[in-house]
Amino acid sequence: MDSVSANAGSGKMPAPWVPDHGSVRPLAAEDLERVAALFLTKFRRRRLLDHAVAQTADYMRKLYLDGGENKALVQINPQGGLG
């Protein structure tokens, strides 16, 4: 029996098992600068200037963490870093 079937009656959904790509967890405030840096380099093609990272992290804090339920997720690679 797989882990999903084994836990089906418990009312809880098990975390997805993704061995090649790491795992996923809720976004935390301490993740914001790294997430901002990834965003800027992958989607905006900006150089990683300190003020750009700080401004983007502040925007992401307001968007994802301030004033409500946090449903944002981050991917954790197999080495334990943000992916």
C-alpha cells in the first residue's frame, strides 16, 4: 500500500514525495531575499544590486506575508537550499 492510500482515512494529506527535486514548504520571512534574488535573475534579467534585491524582497513580504493567510510555497532542493 502506498503512503497516500495508507493515510487516506486520517483526514490529512501527506506531503508530496519528490526525491529528484527536493520538497516544497511554506514561504518564510527569512526566505525573501533569496527568493527575490532568484526572481530578479530568472525573470527580470537584472543584476543583483543590493537595493534591487531589498526592494523586491520588501514587495514580496507585503504581497505574500503581510496581512493575511500565507499560501506561498518555496521549493527546497535536495541539498536543502531554495531551488
